[in-house]
Amino acid sequence: MPDSVTRLDNGDLDVPGLGRIRAGFTRTDRGVFGFGPLAAGVLLVQTTEDEPGEADDDAPMTLAEFQASIRRVLGAELPVAEVFRLSRYGFQARQAERYRDRRILLAGDAAHQFPATGIGISTGMLDAVNLGWKLAADVDGRAPAGLLDSYHRERHFAGERMMRQTQAQVALRRGQDPAAEALRDLFADLLTGEPARRLGAMIAGSDIRYPGTGRHALTGAFAPDLTLDTGQGTKQHRGTHAPGPARLPRPRRPAGAARDRPGLAAPHRHSHRHDRSSASRRPADPPGRSHRLGRRHRRTGRHRHAALREALSCWFGTPEA
């Protein structure tokens, strides 16, 4: 901003002939003007217009074009001293029909473009995380049949969900009349407590439970960053830095102990060079349990063991003898 524009201590701008503009987003009957700090002494300034002026998308954006947009939205001039970067973008809601076609795999902006800003970065990173280890396993010849195809099934599903909520964002910010304002105010009132956390996870893309990955409620979902029961309070993500799968078995509890927290034992690696990891041994039955109930527990343990072997074979292939 030039010297004629005063940056107030709370981040607001005092503009000659226009007055104070609050930091954040200012909605007018012609669009939305937004600004905030990007770096020391640098502001990120944005306009959003439902009916923008004519522009050639093949030509670089100019400062005059941007100032004309500000003038349309605010109804006044906003002097700008120096510009570091200019860009324009429009409504995009496109998703590739398939993320894999034989040897061609799509991720990030090549696979999807959303009508809300910032979403494409996190979604593209999640595409890469999902694809990377599967592609490496396939190239190394250790991927089970269908593993690489699961990338499309899982991330296309995630992209569809992201497209739905970003289009809903567009619908919420459209319109400047009292009815549109009332809808936004009502929606904001509803976003308290658990609904706000749920929507935040939806925007981050961390609420996904991939389809076709098992019947358990946590199968196919993002793993929470639990504290591992190692005696030093190590967080779970520290145990998953090395490549390859990690198994987090249940801790052994004293007989009769309550399950009061999700403590986990330290992870170890699964290897295709030896027998697979099996489910952790259950703690001994508390005194007074009937023999019949004990047999039921053993059957449950065998079932879990078989389910674990099936899951490991699905994702990591059959181990060598």
C-alpha cells in the first residue's frame, strides 16, 4: 500500500475518501473484497465478482485490470504502490472420469479442479500419499493384484466428496441480497461444537473412510495421532516415518483392567521376507470368568487373526515362506 493508506494496529486499512476497511472479507452488493497479511509489510488482496469484467485468460493480468475490479466491488479507488504477483481464477468444478488409464495416472490438478481456493493443495497431497507407496510397490514387483487400481477407487471417491462440499461453498457465498445474508448467518450459527469440527475435517479431506476396505468402523479411515504406550509418550506418527506398513498391536492389560484410554504398543515393520505379524495376544481372563466365555474369546481371537492375515495379503501381498 502507498503511504496515503494507513495500516491500523488491528490490521484494518484507512483509505482516503473511502474510510476504514476491516481486515478479512467485506461484502458489498457487487461482490466481495478481502485482504490480510501475507508477509511482513505485504498484503494479499482479493476480489470476488459474480459478474466480472471482460478479461483475456491467455493474457497476463495487469494492475489496471485488478484496480478496475476493486473499483467495481468497493465503489471507490484503492491505491496500490507495488505488486508482487497478480492472478485471476474462475469457477472450476471438473473431475477426471478415471484417475488411472493403464500406464497413465492422474493426481492433483490433473485429476480435479475445485471451485473453492486452497482445497486443491491438500487434496492433491492426499492423492500423492495414497498413490506413492502403491506405485512403488507395483514398480518393485511386490504389489498384490489390484493394488494400483485401488488408487482410483479411493481417491476418485474422495474427489467426489470434495467437489460436493466446495460447490456448496460457492452456493453459500453467492448472492448479496438479505435472503442470502440470512442463509449465511444461519449456517454460521449452526457451526458450533461438533458440526464445526466435522466440517473442518471435511474441508481438510481427513473425514474420508475409503469404500470397500472392511466392515470395522475404523477400517479405511484416517488413523488418529494417538500416544503410543512406549513409556516415553511417543506419538503415533513418529513410528510411521520409515517406508512400509506398521502394526500397532493392542497393549497387554492386567487382568480385569478397564479400557480407559487407547494406549498402543510401539509399532514394528511388516516384512514380506518372513511370516506376517499376527494379532496381539489377548490378556488373561479375569478371575471368575466361565470356561465357556473363555472359549468364545479364543474363537474371537482366531477370527481377528484371520482377518489380519486377509488384510495384510490384500494390501501387501502374500509373504514368502
